[in-house]
Amino acid sequence: MSGPSQSAELDDWGWPAFARRALRSRSFVIGAAIALLVLAIGILSFFWTPYDVTRLVVADRLQSPSSQHWFGTDHFGRDILSMIMVGARNSIAVALVAVGIGMGIGVPLGTWAAAKRGWADDVLMRFNDLIFAFPALLSAVMITAIFGPGIFNAIIAIGIFNIPVFARLSRGAALGFWTREFILAARVAGKGKTRITIEHILPNISNLLIVQGTIQFSLGILAEAGLSYVGLGAQPPQPSWGRMLNEAQTMMSFAPHMAIFPGLAIIITVLGLNMMGDGLRDILDPRLKREN
């Protein structure tokens, strides 16, 4: 009897069951398809783009979309499609590293505070409140004033803002497990708080962290675009979706394509990531697992 029940348990929580639920979630399928497409475009830009994004061709400036330049050209004669492709990899890199910083520092802090309680918990909450008082844009302004503008400083600013998000989430989720019977049994068995956190707490809150990571990734894309729009993100000659919008704002009346296509790239990417995050939330919801 033990064999079939173990197999059924693995099927409930394993990859086959996840794949079945994922395929039934329209939000996840559409969102994942968009996210993979943007990722593929970013990777492709390392090896090929229709035109060199650093080459200025004044004779081709402000061309409308055509068979030669699908998305048209900007005021320097650069191909907008090529710039969007390279901008995709920059946005993905900034958001990915920033989320990694937030998760890599915030999750250990949150689970540590939940395990220690007392003064450690109070210090973490006050730290969270302090960081939340300085949004990513304001943090970038302060960092830029010291170190100068650039993509690295944008990553640091967005990453710092992500730390309290993951710290608060992991703390709250972990606190709910420390009173559970299986945690009490592990403590009676002689396991320390660090070992319990690694072996029991983190696996049980990983679903929440994955979903939040997806959401913060989409917010990271928006934050990078916003920072680049005000000149604090990627610097020329590296293309950035936000800076492309900034350069297009004075040319909307006679070259609207300069703003339309970068704006659509941001909208579609963020929409896809949010849809994927919503789908993941439904798929990984324990209540939905029991129902399916």
C-alpha cells in the first residue's frame, strides 16, 4: 500500500501534476509564451540584430516603418527594431539581477527574523520601513549623486528596494509554519532553527517566493524603464526602452513610431510577466492542488 500512496503524493506535487495545471491555466500559458519570446529576443540580440545599434545613418533618420526598417528609424537613423532587441536584454538583465539581490538578501533576513523573533524581528521591521521610505527612483538619485548614472547603479537601487519586499513576505510566511506540528516535531527531534528553516520552512514557502519573484521581475522592468527615462539607467550608446521613450517625446507629432514601439515592448513584456505571475499563483495554490 505504501508504494501507490507515495506515487500518488509525488504526482500531486511533482512535475506531471504541475504541467497539467499549467496547461489548463490560460493566463500562465499566454504569459509564459510572451516572457519566453522576450527572453529569446534578448538572447538573439547577443548574436544578431538587423542593424548595428551604434551606427548613425543621418540619411535614414526618422523613416516610417517599411520593409527595410520594420519599426522605422529614430532621429539618428538607427533601426528601432534593433534597438528594442538590445534594449530587451538590458531590461531583462537589470530586472533579473535586481530580483536576485532582493531575494538573496531579503529571504535569509526574513526567515532569520521569523526564527529568532524578539528584537531581531523588531529590527527587521524597522529596516523594512526605512527602505520603503526610499523608492527605487529616489534611491537611484542618491546613488547616482555619489557614483554617477549607469546600469550598475540602477541595478543596485532596484535591488535594494526589493530586499524589504522579500524580507516581509518570507517573514510572514515563515511565522505561520513555526507553530505547525511538524515543525514542533522537528524541534523535539533536536534540530536547530537554522536546519529547520533550510529543511522545512524554505521548501514550504518557496511557492510564494517564486510568484513574488515573477511579480517583482515585471516591476523591475518598469523601474529600469523609468530610471532610463530620466537618464539614470543604461547610458548611450546602449539602447534602453525608457530612454527611447524620452528621446521620442518631442517628436510625437511627426515620428510617433519612435514612442509607439518601445512603449508596446514595455506594455507587452510587463503584461506577460504579470499574467504568468497570476497563473503561477493559481497553479501553486495548495487549495487548488487539493481540488484538482
